[in-house]
Amino acid sequence: MSADPHLSLKGLTKVYDGRVKAVDRVELDIQNGEFVTLVGPSGCGKSTTLRMLAGFIEPTSGSIEMDGRDITFLPPNKRDIGMVFQSIALFPHMTVAENISYGMKVADEKFSQSEIDDRVEEMLELVEMPETADRYPEQLSGGQQQRIGLARSLALRPEILLLDEPLSALDEKLREQMQTELTKIQQELGVTTVFVTHNQEEAMTMSDRIVIMNDGHFEQIGTPNQVYNDPKSTFVADFMGKSNLFAGTVTETGPDESVVTTDAGEFIVDDTSFRTRASVQILIRPEDLMMSRPSDSQADNTLTGTVTIVHLLGSVTRYYIQSEQAGQLIVEDQSGGQLATEGDSVQVFFDPSECCVIPDPEPPVETDVSEPAMGVYQSE
């Protein structure tokens, strides 16, 4: 990737009513052609961040740069940014071709009719709907309307594409299909894309990098593999997939392994980066827990419990296990068989290399939202 970012967020902040921080001094560099997803729970600030990028919301402080050029103050139509909303809002009285060409007809740049016709044909080929030019939106399925909405945004060949939960209204099968289509189109065009979703699976499937937001902050930025397998906080661990978390204290540290004492017992982990007496959380993903029938073995990292629920999820079987030591545990098995049934007593264990040790957070530092950082813009 280029050393110079295509899009930069620098201390970007949005405060409502002088006290409610919707977005709090976020920093992010996005490279040319990168697909970056903002994901987080409702109200975390991801859509507010996207709308500041688009120019629909003015930041309280901070700046936005595109190729080193400050675009913080530019109106939306001057930013060379395309946006696809959750509500597609195709014009019902216009044909598909007219919907796609609408932006070109009202743009400051003048396009000849032949240029418009060629671009419409190109966009319809891109979204694999060449036969629909003369149809009206009501004659299209939900997935087809989404593709036309995307084609309309891409017709002006924007430098940046913003997507605000465009797949949330689709059923699961169609949503999965559109994830594949959207990823393919983005890779074919190489357009820098910022995608907002609350769906963790979408973020994992489609992104080069994921930005996990929590209460207006960027909690962690990384590849899908990094945020899933190496979360930096318990919020990220719990939000990005199902998790088994154990609070504890590091009681021994050796050259190759450490001992963490928890309410569920002592666990051996292969992370030696923590000092003794450090407060930590141990994360074990459900697929990294193993399960067997009870035995007299006293192996390390072993818990016992009773299967309470079994969910068959296609190629995966998920077991919910109630343990006297640890409370509820979740185990996922992909072997294809059923290891236990509800009511069975089982033994659950994990290898020291299969867990992630997460430090407990430091207490937050209170800041005054009334004063912007030096050298950044504050709206009036």
C-alpha cells in the first residue's frame, strides 16, 4: 500500500448540545483502494462518522483530508464522494437507466448524451443487470434495487465510496449474495470504500480492515484476523463473535508459560508478556474449546459441566454448557457428528496456545469537550 493515505481522519469529533460526544477525536488513515468497515453497536457513532465524511454533518473539531487536501468544509457535491444509503430511494417514476444517469445530468460537469448512455451501459454490465435498463424500480427485487443504487453512486466515478448499512433490509440469503457481489465490484473498480454495518459477519467477510467503534471511540483497528484472534479489549472480544471470558490475575510467569488464577481455577497460558499480579481476562473462542466425556484425568485447563442446549447450525454444532466453576460455556464443533446431547455431563478443555490474554483497561481520563484540540477546526 502507498505510504500516503487516500483519506485521513484527524482528531474528528462531533459533540451535540455542547456535551454529548457522538464521535470523540478519532484518527484513521485509509489507503487507496482499501475496503474499511466501521462496525459497532447502535449509537456508537459509526453513521455519524460516515456522514461527516460525506459532508452531511459538520464536525465539532478535527479535520478530513483526501490526498492531503483538506475537505472538512466542502459541501457534499464538491467532495467527489459517492454514497449508498440503507434506504436506496430510487426514483419510482424513472427507469433504471434514468435513475443511474440522474447524477450525471445534474452534475456540475457536463456530459454528452452519448457519454451518459455509455456510462449507463457500463454500470449495468458492472452490476450484471444489462437487461433492466427500461424497467422501473417496482419491477426489481430488493437485491436488484440495491445493485442499481450502487450503480447510480458509481456512475460519477467517485474517488471514495461510502456505504451506510445498505444490506440491512435484505433477508439473510440475499444479504450473503450481495456481500459477494459488492466485494467483487469494489475489487474490480479499486475504489476506496468505507462501509458501515452493525453486522460482525459482514465486516469479517468483506473488509481489508475493520474499525470497531464503542461509545464514540475507535476501540480497535485491524484486519479481520487481528480483531477476531487478537482483540485488545474485552469489548472487542465479546463484540466480534461469541466468546468465553475468564477474569483473573497473573500469579506466575515463566520463560514459556504463565499461570492465571480465576474463579474457575488456575489456567496455563503461553503468553508471558504480563507482569505478576496483573489483572487480565482470558478469551477462548468456542471453536478453540474441546469437549469429551468425563474422565479421571486432571489435565491443565480442564472444566466440567452439563450440556444444556445443543444447536445444529449446518456444518457447526454449538453446545451451551453449564459449569459449576465457570458458569456458561460455549463450545463449537465442526467434526460433523454430535458429541453430546442435552443433559450429558462433559469435560471441556483448551490448549494454552489457543487463548488470548487481554489486559484489564486503565480507568478513563475525563476530558473537557468544550475545548477543541490545538490546531483543529471547531464549528460555530
